[in-house]
Amino acid sequence: MKIVFTTEGTEWESKMDPRFGRAKYFMVFDEETKELIPLDNGDVEGEAHGAGPKAARKMAEAKVEVLITGNGPGGNASKVLEKLGTVSYIGAGDMTMKEAYEAYKNGELDKA
Amino acid sequence: MKEIVVISGKGGTGKTSITASFAVLAGDDVVVADCDVDAADMHILLQPENIKSEDFYSGELAVIDEDACIQCGKCFDVCRFDAVEVINDVHTINELSCEGCGYCARVCPTEAITNEPLNVGKWHVANTRFNQPFVHAKLGIGADNSGKLVAQVKNIAKETANKNNKPYVLVDGSPGVGCPVVSSLSGAHFVVLVTEPSVSGLHDLKRVYELVKKFRIKAGCIINKADINKDIASEILEFLKEEDIVHLSNLPYDETFTKAMTDCKTIVEIDDSKIKEAISESWEKIKEILN
């Protein structure tokens, strides 16, 4: 399973970024290979409009199955993610990435 | 640090007056951010002194180098926004019409046209007259607000709050349901919906709440001027119940509101008003929910 976290930094101890479209980083974790790959989202931060759909496009390119974030994606981004079959889990905005992963595994996060 | 965002959907419901009142009640505990940058006016009530100001760029604008231009008219032909004007046989860009798409620069045979970042306004870090950090922005005429500018104002406010150990960031949100308000809501811990009992007040409340729901943010509602239309006020109450939105308070129609405004004061600075009491209670409720 490939899982993506919206984060403020690139370490397991980094804080989650509650935002989706304008998240600082997307951290892609491959549960099989245990590989953790950062995707810098700085280019989207510079966009005046449409940050959500642009970030959703990155999810398509990274082929992630699960998204773990804070507030959850907005309307336009949700539509794209739904089509991709990506399942979003929310409510991890105030956690570290590590805590968010634990919470997800323990079934403590809500589905968006 | 908890982020509280105040929005209304409809204009004129008293959103900014109430946000500024919360700011006064929060005292030293808060960093205030005005994300209603199209018509920013919280500074009128909080009278801040700017400490730091910076230009803000969003989008691009085509610029023609007159010396390199051969007046061939190709840019004029392709522009879909009629932004290329020919004045006395010289091609120029109408800055208000140009959308910065870059088509003209692409077809220009002499590379006389370049797209340059567009300066749309300024953002400021300031201190309110209550000596609270205040982040706000001012857009130029004809410039449009964007999720990017709102995100920037909020980021600076959050950084300031973290640096100074302030427990709350209070955001005067953007109007409407578009990109700027999405950006205002993103990352919030609690949303205050300010509405009034009118047909459009309820209609716009429902629309903007769709967004809040999407983000799954806990929300509370203040019904301003609640006594001017009791039927719609009870319709609003029903809606709040259905959607599990906390009813924070009803504010009566009271000329104190107008008096405060004409004195450039917040409502809670006018003593002995019912409104002051209701707003103070609402603020206490919000703190209770967040902690």
C-alpha cells in the first residue's frame, strides 16, 4: 500500500500540515519497501488559484492509494481523488507524521 | 495553537465587527489576521501600526519592449482579452485587461514581449492599538484576491503565534465560497459563521457551510440582528440543529453596533450593552470547545 502524508517537514517526527492543496510536502510511504519519498509541493504554494486540483494531479502521478491529512481536500480536489480511487483519512492535522501513521493503522482516523 | 476563522458567506452580516470584538476579548492571547483582503477594513477598528510591509506578487502581466517591437500586430490578433491596444500606431498592453496568459509573448517574432510578475498589493505585519500582532494585506485596484495571498497572510500569522507562544490565531475570513475562502478555512480548528435572519443570509450560510462540512471543521454560529425576522431566525436555528452546528448566540438589533462603528471602536468597548454580553459569552464558548 502506498500512503501519502501532508506534512511540514520530511522526517517521521515532522508535523503534519493540515492542508491538502497548499501542504508544504507530500511524504509518500511505501508499506512494502518501507521507502519514504518526499514530494516538495513548493511549486503549488506559488499558484494563485487551483492549488487543490494541482496537488491532486501529483497524487495521480505518485499512484498513492491512501491520503492522510488534516482538514481533508476541498471540493475540486475531492472529485479528482475520488476518480483516482484514493481514500482520504482526515483529522491528523495536529499530529506528527509518525503519530498520524499509528492513528491510521489503529483505525482512529475518519474517512473524508 | 488553535486557529479560529470567522466567515459569513453574505456580506454585511457583521463578520468583521464581531471578529474585531473577539480580538479585543482575546487580549494578549491572540494573533489577528485579516484575510478579507478585497475589502480589508478590520484595520479601521484595530488601528494598527505597521512594523513591516512587503510587496505581494500574483499572476503575470505582459510587457512590450517598445524598442524591440516592430508593430507587426501579431499580439493584437491573438489576444483573447483585447488587452493589446494600438495607440498612435504603437502597440501597448492594457494592464487591467491583460490576464497574463503569455500567448502574445509566444507569437512575438522579435521577442519584444515578456511576462513579468504582477505586483497586486502589499502585506503588512503590524501591532493593533491593543498591542497585538496583526497581519493584513491590501490589494491594488482591479487586483483579485487569491488563495495564495490568503495562505501567505495566514502563514505569517501562524509563524508569529508559534514564535510568541500565542494560543490563538483569529482570522477574519474571505467572503464568498471561492478559492480565497477555501484557503481561509484550510487548517482551521474552529469556524464561526456569522449570519443574519434574511433570505440571502440563510441562503449564503448554507452555501458556505457546504465548504466547512467538506473540511470537517467544527462550527459555531452567531445570528446577528436575530430579532428583525423571527421566522427566518427560527429557520436558521433548525438548520444549525440539523447540521450539528453550535449556536453561539443571538445578537439583538441594537444601535450600539452603529455607534461603535462611527466611533471607530469595537462593540465590546461600548459598556452596558446586551451585545457586549452576548459576544463575550460566545467567545468563552469557543474557548471551551477548543480546550
